[in-house]
Amino acid sequence: MKRVLIVTYYWPPGGGAGVQRWVKLSKYFVKQGVIPYVVTVDPTKASYAILDPTMEEDVAKEVKVVRTSTLEPYGIYKTLLRKKEIPFGGFANEEKQQPKLTQRIARFIRGNLFLPDARRGWNRFAYKKCCELIEKENIDAVITTSPPHSTQLIGLKLKRKYDLPWLADLRDPWTDIYYYEKLLLTSFSRTRDKKMEKEVLENAGAVVVVSEDIRKTLLSKSNKLPVEKFHVIPNGFDADDFKTVQAEQKENAFVISYTGTLTDDYRLDGFLEAIKKLNESPLRLHITGSLPQPIRAKIENAAPGKTRFRSHVSHHEAIAQMKAADLLLLVIPDTKGNKGILTGKLFEYLATFKPILCIGPHGDAARIIATCISGKTFSYDDVNGIASYLEEVIAQWKPHHKTSAGVPEIVNQFSREKQATQVLKVMEMIRERG
């Protein structure tokens, strides 16, 4: 297998975990003698929630990137809601408790008129380009990655036309995503969406998911799905990033760092109550990412004068912050199916070899943290447990000394290089099965 077509909406200058996953995997495909052809969207016409132009530097020069036009409704969304940005996953940048009428209308339109998602307008452009590449470049196999899950429909069409080995990579659940109910789908739309999901899963040569819980969820979608079709390859980290990126300058305090989205689903009350118990400790909270103002106010009230907030930063800057921290905070949203949530951030946390405080269910993330001996997981309301763990780690901390956790031999199994090898093995299995 020498030439692989990767179909992905998210690619630099877009940012986020989905971009990082395939930029990094394609880099290590090249090192194993496979040439990736990437079909993605023209960034001047794309609807990106996050931008990170620095990710362009991580695209291997051997990767052939082809960009296409698109036709999407997000301009209407921004006009309707008078916003400058499109919604994040889970609507992190919208009002949460009682969405405004215009927000509910926008969600209803997105949920029912643009199935399976609002980026489906890219499909016809991407499909045409994929056909050209398959016919001109002798492509050996196809990989589609989502979200957006509409991308999987491109893979389905290509499979029916060319019958090439096809791997469907689903980084998130489809009809079981935690914010699915907020899309206000009608019963007719739900049925259509589930039908598309089922067709993709039944026709793909293999399905790769990022967690065991997602594997179980998708496997239940049809009695025609064999267990051996599904492969768990979680998000990971690129060891090169942690060799080249220097830690940011650190203040003389015990720094707890969090990077990523925060919404009402990310229950912080127990953690913040624990922080209040440690007011005499020399700690600081560094929060980087998208969060509504009420959540920011809660955090500031729990640790007045000890918080630092930043909006989205580049991937390299995020790693620099992680490396400078003394403890890394991971919060799993309190939603349906949260035991299977494995964010890309978890694996980069592991790669810093800093202690991790995880707040959430005892699911896949908790299991990995425990296996790597990289930290501890507590339920949302375990104030005393969280406070005790913080006191324990702070007691071991010394100014200007690095805190550490994790077993390298176990952590390194999540490197992007090893995962690229796993993906290529799955592709070879599909080819051999015919």
C-alpha cells in the first residue's frame, strides 16, 4: 500500500484535536513509505471554530494537499445570531441554561435541514476531487475521518464506485454525541440520520474509533457488524513536539493548568470547593480556551487573585503551558456516554509526565491515567478526595523543581508514530480481506 487518500474537513489553518490527529498520522505515514493525498476544504471558505495556522508547520512536505470549494450555511447562522463566530462542539460559546429563541431556531435548522451536519455542502466538491485523484494517481485506499460525519458519506460513495479499501475513522459518536438532544431533531430527521450512520458502518472495510465505549456504542447499531471490523486507536501525542517546544516561563507558585473548552456540562463545582480549602497554598490556576463568562466568574471567586485566563492559543503554545504546569486538570463533561470520552488533550497531558487530576466518571480516561500511573480520577462532587490529592501533590512540590508522574514505557504506546503503524496494519487487513 503506497498511496492513501485521506478525506478530512479539518486541516490547517484549522485547529483542534481533529486537525492534529491526521496531520501527525500522515507525517508518520510518510516515514513508513506511504504517500498521503489529503482532500480538504479551501480555508477561505471553510467554517472553522478554531484557527491555528502554526499547524501548517507540522504538515510533512511529502503530503499532497488538495483543497476544494464548499457551500455552507454558517453565514446565515452568524447573521441570525449576530455572532462573529460559529458554534463550538456542544455550543460552548452560546448561552447554556435557556438558549434564546434565535439560538433554538438556528439549532433546529442545523439539526433538521442539514443532515448529518451543516458541512455537508462540502461533499459534492470533495467527492469530485477524490474521484479525480483516484483515477489519476492510482490511489490504493481511502480514509475518511469525522466529525463532520457528513465526510463519511463521501467514503460511502467512493466505496460504491471504486470498491477500494475504505477505513472510516470516527473521532466522536454520531447519533450519540453528547449534545445531540440540543439539535432539536424531529423523529423523521433522527430516522434519516441513524440510517446514514448504519450504512457507513456496514459498508466501511474497517471502523477506527478513539475509545472502547464508542466502539461498543457503534457496534450496537446493526446486527450485521462483526466485532473484528472495529479498532480502537485513541488520540495520541507526537514525541517530536515535546522535544522541540520549550516550557513557558513559570511563576514561583504551584500551577494547575487546564486547556480546552468549558461549558456547564463540565462540572467544576467540586473542584472549585476543593480549591477554596487550599486558599493558603501557593497555587495558581491557568485556564486556556473557550468558556462562558459565568463559569469564568465562578473560577475567579474560588481563587481570587490566583487565576489567569487566555483564549485559544496555538498548539505549540498549549504544549509550552502544559510543560510549565505542576499539575494538569482534565474535566470530562457530565453527559450521556461520557465514559468513552478521550480527548486529544489527555494524551498530550500524559506526554508531559506531569500529575493529572481528572474529574469525571471512572471510564476510559480514568483507566488510562491509572494504567500509566499518571494521576488520579475523582467524581464531580468528591470535594474531600480532590482536596486531599491536591494537598498531597503540593506537599511534594518545591519551587523551581519539576513535578513528575507516569511510566514512560506505558505512556509511549500512545505516540503518533506507533499509532500510524496501527492504522496502516488495519488498512492492510482490509486489503487482504478484499
